[in-house]
Amino acid sequence: MNEADRINKWLMSDGRLLGDLALVVEGYVERLIDAGVPLSRVNIGQRFANPLLIAWGIVWTPEETSSYDVAHSIMGTSTFVGGPFHYVLKYLMPLQKSLVNLDPENDHPIYLELAEGGGTDMFATYLTYGDGSEHGCTYVADHPEGFRDEHVALIQDTRTGLSSALEPIAMRKSMTSLLQTYLGDGPAKEVHGGTIQRGEHRRLEAVIMFTDLRGFTQKMETWEEKKLLAALNDYFEVVVQAVESQGGDVLKFMGDGILSIFPFENPDQSTERCRSAIEAARDAITVLGKLNQRRMKAGEDELAMGIGLNRGTVTYGNIGSPGRLDFTVLGPAVNLASRVQDLCKTVGEPVLLTGSVAEANEKHFVSRGHHEVRGLEEPVEVFALKL
């Protein structure tokens, strides 16, 4: 059995079972080095099936192994265009490039950076997965003579094994990232962990946040589509970042409405989670104000939102038809949070909370009286957040 066969066998057996890209790459590089390949840096990129990120990957050096993400926006920039990944993915051909005596005026910045790090030679190739996708790899040598032909041949001859070991890891990560993008972190973990059958649910305690963009119906009727979508995206970004920065989960976009929760399992965490939700509401209003300053300078209309907060027990899980499921929260506590958000318009406050949330830090609130709420017999006292 030659060296390539031995490495491929390891990759398709023990290596594949490691289930971690960094561990697979470290084991693979170790075997290449043992075979005489003079490696100082290896970059294994993986393309994403994700609307927010286009790639992720691992960079190995003798000092450390680190991971990275690549946004879609970088694909049209000079950072990518003209570089080794661009070449091998565009032409589906390997590329070998000496890093000695480079021309700073004409050679790509990536080659200059690799040379500054002590690299003498670079070899780039690609991996092909079962779904037809291609994924770029770069290998850098620090030996004065660079890569010999047998080194390049060994890298090429072990692509099949490397693809077999990495493809299931890449597919799992893509699935997880898609679940997080469309469901939020909490529901993604539930679904990925097996809570996928219709009717599967559990009860938990949570602070529920409902957010609504004011005047959305009128905006739909009077604003052009491009302007409306840009405003919606700005508003969504403000709320989502505020919620996630405080450890909450954004569960659902409902037109211009947003449903978020701050769940907790231990009653001792109640006050802390209430404060997290309160800070998220405060942050959202503050950041929206800064966004409006930029919008006004650009000659655009200001945006306003209402936020309702309530704490209580919710039913958390999958509902829907046999062919279409939705992961959400249900229950009287959710309905009340929605009604409290509606009261923001009546009371004239951007943020209103029930007493179950306000009690977490009473000095930051002022009562706005008791109000009739649809579905409840007794009026509900609401509190305004002192911004």
C-alpha cells in the first residue's frame, strides 16, 4: 500500500468518524508532513448553503488551527477575485505558484501575505462533493525548494479521501446554519436535537417580546417596493441584534411583527432574563433612534416601533400540518405580550411591560394605568420603560 492509499484509508475510516473539521485537517496534515510534504500553512475552505454566509473553513499552521467565516459580500472584492480560491473554483484546475521574488505591483495580495509569513511555494486545488459543489484548498510550503512533484501528486491523490471525511461535516454544518438562520438558535437546537415530529412540544418559562413597526400598512400602500424592503430590513436588523445580543431567540417574522423569547429553566433566572429582555427593548429603541438620524440626513422618513413584554409559561414546539411545520410558542402569556404591544399605540409609549416583567427592576418603570385587554376579564396594569 503506497502513502496516498494509507492516508485515504485513514481519512475514509478513522478520520471520517472524528466529526470535526479541525481534527480531520490536523490529522491529515500530520500524515502529509510525515510523508515528507513541507507544509507551513493549510487552508481548507467549505462552501455554505446559507443566505448570510457563502463559506467557512479551517486554517492550519504549526502554531494553531483556527476557523473562519466568509460573507457573500467578499466574493466580488479584490480580497477574493484573482486569488487562488477564485482561480481553482472558476476553472476547476489546480494552481501552483512560487512565492519567491513576487512583484508587489502585480501579484495578488494573498501571495504577498503568504510570502511575508515565510512561504516559498503555494499549491491550490479543490474538492468535489456528492451534491456537485466544489470547495477550495491551499497548501503553503516553507522549504527553500518549495513543493516537489511528488508532494503535489500526494495532495492530489488524497483529495478523494479528504472529500469523504469532510463532506458529512460540511453538510451537517450547513444544515445547522440554515436552521439557525430561519428558526433562531433555540429552535434550531431543538429541531437538530430531534424535536421534529408534529405535536412534539414542552412547556417552559420565558419573557416574551412582541415588536411592531408603526404605520406599516400605510407604508405598503404609499412606498415603492425597494424603499419599503430596505426600511423593513433596517428595522429587522435593529431588533434581531438587540434580542440576540441579550441572549434571546427571534422566533418569527410576521409581516412587520417580530416574536422573540428569553427562555429560562430555573426560577432563579427569572429576574435576570427579565432584565435581559428589558435591555434588548432599550437597545432596540436606542439604535432605532440612531438609524433615524441617518435616515433623516438621507432624506428618508423616520421609523417607529412598539414593543410589548410579558413573562409567563409558554408551550414551545412544533405545530402545523403533516407536510408543513412551524416551530413557535403558544399560550395566554404570548397573547398578552401581543396585546400589550398593541397598547403602545393607545398609551403613546414605545415600550410597555406587564408587572411580571417590570418587577425585575421597578425603579426603571412608571405605571401607565390599567387597561382592558381583549380576551381577559380583568384590566391589566402596564408599565412604561424610562428610556
